[in-house]
Amino acid sequence: MRFAILANPVSGRGRAPDAARELEARLLANGHELDVFQGGTAEDSLDFLRASSGSADRLVLIGGDGTLGFALNCGVELPPIALLPFGTANLVAHHLHLPRDPAEAAALAENGRVLAVDAARVRLTGLEDEPIERWSLLCVGFGPDGEIVRRIQEQRSGPIQITDYAGALAGVAARWDAPPQQVLADGQDLGMHGYGVISGVSFYGTKWWNLGPCALDDGRWELFLLPELTLANAVRLSTAATWTGLERARGVTRLPVARVRIQGDSPSPVQVDGDYAGTTPVELILGERQVQLIGPA
């Protein structure tokens, strides 16, 4: 087989290049052809991904959920994707039980099962008040979720740490009021809510926050409408998500959805796949695209 390998050089606190070299050596030893790209500009990386669309049998990404999202939005359909997880949260990797060891990841890239995973088309108002559109594999959150990520990105000076979320969460829970938003799901008006998450995987923010069972290929994501975020509610929701699943927490509504629109009189901040993306109104549409990911056989 011919493999295209794209490594994010800053992933894993700089350990991704070493992991890439070990993975490359394993694949070469097994007789495969490789095209490898590390570093360079974002445009150079996009050019590499677009070229891989027509030349590679499989694509290996070395990085985190952000690297996967970058590839997902390169503008072309990609070959089946194997992920060697070196990001902060690695939610897709946790959902699929992907190995972080380069030797195991090489074996998975060769022999793993190709899965068809639902991608969501997301439309919203961007950072410069312009309409934008992108594809997502992970989650979209509005209200406190978006505000927490916005604050982290505003203050960050390097890779995001899990501990960064604790301070931002405490500040939002204590001193920020979420503007109410109308939630329309598959044509049904669910009323006004300040806080919600729509997710395509079983984890949210961190591997310790378990949302509950989530199919990857049923044409639906899971909508969670959450109670007002206070410090007390944050503790209660975190405890439920860690031990029993967020869906079991008091005050949480869960609903499988194929199309969601969120809008309000005042805009609410929105995060997409862990990045602050803009504000409501936001629309999420399933059923138009599936992405091929490689998981354990």
C-alpha cells in the first residue's frame, strides 16, 4: 500500500516527530510506500492532503482532534484515515480505542477496519461577523461551552492544557450569563436554552466526561440541553459525566438529531471541535457526508 503521513510537529509537546519516524520505519520495513510531510505552512499541509486524495491508499495523521479537523476541511475527499493521537483531548481516539504507541498505530494503519463516520456540516456566524461553513466530527457547543473556549483561546500562548479549562469554567460559572437561544431540532421547537452540546462521539472535552452511548454511523448526533452553568451545577454535571454518563444527570435532556438550528435575540458564543468558531445563529446538518476512519478490527 501507499501511505501518506502528515505529522503536526507541535503535537504531543514536540514528541510527534519522533513518533512519526518510528511509525515510518515500521511501515517501510513492511514494504509500503510512503509520502511524508512535517512542518511547513498550513497551505503547504493543505496541498499535501489534496495530493494524497489521488495518490495514497491510506492517510496517517499524527496529531490530535484539531489535526483531524484540519484534514476534514481540506476541500477534497480523503483516503481512509488512521490517527496516531498526540493531541490534548484526543476524543476521537478515546471513542475508537486507538493506540498511542507508534508500532501499534502502524499495525492498525495496515490492518485496521475502515469505518464510515458521520460528519456534520456546521454553518454559523464567524469571528468577523461573516457567515462560515465547516465540517465537524466531534461536537458543537453553545453558551458557556463556547465562552469557556473563547476565553482560553484569547489568553493562550502555547498548547492548551486540560488545567486551562478549570479556571475558565470557574470564571464563566461565577460571572457570566448565557443569552437564551431557541433550539430547533428536526423541525421541533425545544424552547429557549442557554447551554447545549451536540456531539458525534461519546466523550466531551476530556476522556473523563462520558456522554453515554453514541453510534458513529447512524446519521444522527446526540443533542444535550444542559441546565444553567453554576459552580454547583458544574460539580454535579462533572460527577455524573465521570461516573454514570452525562445523560443521567438531573436536568439534562438528550435527543438524537439529524438537523439542529440554534438562534437567539442576542448572539451566543459557539465552539466547534474544541475551537472557538463564532456565534449563533448556528446550524448543524447530518446525512450529507461520511468520513472513513480506521479503527481496531
